[in-house]
Amino acid sequence: MFDKYEDEGLMIITLVGENSSRETPDLEDLQQWADTFGANYPVVADAEFEVSSRFALGGTLSLPGMTLIAPGGEILVADGWVEEDDIIAHLPGARG
């Protein structure tokens, strides 16, 4: 989806909260994740899910979870599932 909508303003960041040893991922873990899933956008460590947990509903974090943030910072979907139509409707570029 990133390749499809990047020119229209889509930004994706993947937060990885822990590695398979339940530790904060290191650069090798993050690169492996990016390679496995073909990510060509930022994949960053989220120690103890500190950032991800800010978007948790009712104190429980769903994994994987998605958060859709509109231009200007409005949170449209917090820790849920985001459909392609949701993204298209809020792109700052030509389709938004």
C-alpha cells in the first residue's frame, strides 16, 4: 500500500515492541522484520510498547494493531484495523 499511495502523502511507520526473546528489538531484528515483510518505510523499536500503548483502547493493546492519523494529527482509528478505503479517504494528495 505504501508504494501505491506514497506520492499522495501516505506515511507508514511500523513499531516493533519486542523481539522473539521478549526484548527491545535491536537493529538486526528491525532489519529482519523489514526484510521479511518487504517494508520500504521506517521500522523502529518501541521499547516496552511505550508509544503503541498510547493508542490502546481500554488499556489493552491489540497486536497487530493499526492507527490511522490524518493530516494535522487527528486520530481517526486507534489500535484497530485500517482498510484501504479508510486510507484513500484521508490522503492529503490527489485522492484525499
